[in-house]
Amino acid sequence: MSSSKRVYVAVIGAGGVGQHFLSQLVNVAKHHPYLTLSLISRTSKCLFTEDFTHSLSFSTWASDLASSNQPVLSPQEILDYLSNAPGNCVLVDNTSSADIAQTYPLFLRQGISVVTPNKKAFSDTIGLWHDIFSAARSAEHPGRGLIYHESSVGAGLPVISTLNDLVQTGDQIVKIEGIFSGTMSFLFNSFAPLDGEGGIWSQEVQNAKVKGYTEPDPRDDLNGVDVARKLVILARIAGLDIAGTAAFPVQSLIPAPLEHVATGADFLARLPDFDNDMDRVKREAHEQRKVVRYVGSIDVASAELKVGLEKFNREHPIAALKGSDNIIAFHTKRYGPNPLIIQGAGAGGAVTAMGVTADLLKVLQRIA
């Protein structure tokens, strides 16, 4: 096959989501023989083909990367490397690096498409948002320089693509609301279930950490910033120029005295001292025959966003959610009183990687 007809893929981030993505890439390559894996990079290791004449192995990449002595390339060096490829290129960024996100416009202007779950790229300054999409529109080569980021909001759930479809077909978005965090979903479904008393808050947080639902330091989930970033992304797609996560109220569930304790372990050790506060919230909701959930909402008409605790009637879809599922409701003029609802697993390496892989397939359909 002519090298000009091949698609050269560079992958930054090979652990967690990246590892799952590379595993899924094996199946993609079976159906797309022109796909060439040219570079894999992680924090301390890098593996790449010197002259684009062959593909890295889809089956032995992990051991090949571990034994590689090639230099770790900076984002600028990866850009220079891909600029010399004889065909179309795709950068797959599986990291959460703000520094790499800042370089997306440079790749896009060179006609290099970008696929990523990195929400920092799309929830940072409004200037970076406009720069990314302006770069995609003005790419040096028409039809190249595409940008897809489905997994930046709902892991493998079709949240962004659905909202884009609604907006681009002329529907009027009235409100978006839901549970956007698998961690928060799991916590509140255990702490304040529809049936039964539920658990003790600090014990449920500890349990969620043991089961892998939280970050190593649970405060990174409980501060609400992850949910806020997702709201910024959806609000911008809906047409609102939201400056960033500091532009609206975000309720943190970290007790003020514990915000600055040294470690996550210290935080968990002292969290039981504040169980009464969360128990009071649960009891007040129960007395109203409601349950408490941690939600995000966007009122498009008033351009108001908020993240925090809310009480819901027990028959509400948000109240009835199970496990660690996410649920997002789009209230629109077209759908009237019955919102369009998307529900399912919104966290986890495999499902997040599926969203990234699906985005890569969309790029391949357009450029290959």
C-alpha cells in the first residue's frame, strides 16, 4: 500500500485509559489495514518508528515500550516528527495534561487530527476553546485537522455527539442536568439509596476508594471540579461562552478543615469527624420523602450553571439511578416535556477508551 494512503497514529499516554485504547486498537487495525501505529509515549518512555516505513506492533507494544531506549519526545518534538509523515496523521492524547492540551491548536493547524478524553483542553480558558476549533477549521489541508473529544464528558456515553446533533439540527437547548460523575453516583447510591438507610458517609468514601471509584486522593472527586469541567464543555457546545469553572458555583464536599491536610490518607482518617453533617443532609431529604444526589445543571436561557447537592423526588430518574452510572437529561424545545435521557457507565478505563476508539474511527471515516 502506498505510504501516502496510510494513516499514522501517535499515542500519548499508555497507562490506564491508554492501555485499554491500545488493546482496542488491535481490532481496529484488523478492519483498517492502512492504520499505522507510529509512536507511543508515556512519562518516562517513548517508542517510535524512525522513518514511517512500518508500524509498531499492536500485540507487543507494551514490552517493546518498556525496553525502548529512544528519547522521550516533547509535544513540540512529536509535532515535528508527525509533520514529516508521508500521509494523514492522528494524535491520540490519553492524558489529562493541561500542557499537552495547550498544543492542540499547533497540531490541528498542521493538519494533524486530535482525538482525546482530556477534558482540560475544553474546559480551560474560553480563549483556548476558540483557538482549538479555529485551528481545526483553518487546518493547512482541508479535510484534515479534525478534533473529537467524546470521552471528555461521558466516557463511552454519546453525550457530546448527541448534544452536537441537537444543536446542529436547530433544536433549542433549554436545560441540561444530570449526574456526571461515576464516583458521586456510586457514593450517593450507597449513602442515600432509595431503599434502606444507607451507609455512613466516611465509610462509603473509604469503600469507594477501595473499589477504585475515586482518585488516589478522594478530595480530587469530592471537590466537584471534575463535574464542573464537564458542564463547561457542554455549556460551550450549547452556545454559552463560559469563562471556566470559576465562573459559577461549585459545591465542594470536602469539609473546610480538611481541605489542606497533607495526604489523602490523612483526609480519610479525619473524615468521620464530619459524618454528622452529611447525615443531616440525608435525614432532611428523607423527611421530605426525597433523596439527595450530587448533580450538575445548565440553564441555557439564563446562562446559569451550578454543581452541588440537590433533593429529588423518589420517582425522578436521577433518584433511581443505580451503581456508578451517569445520567444526563437534555431538555429541549423539540423534545418538549419529556427530556432526551442518556444513561449508562460514565467512568472506567475500558468504556472511556471505547469512546476514544470510536472517535478515532470517525476520523478514519473522514480522512482515509
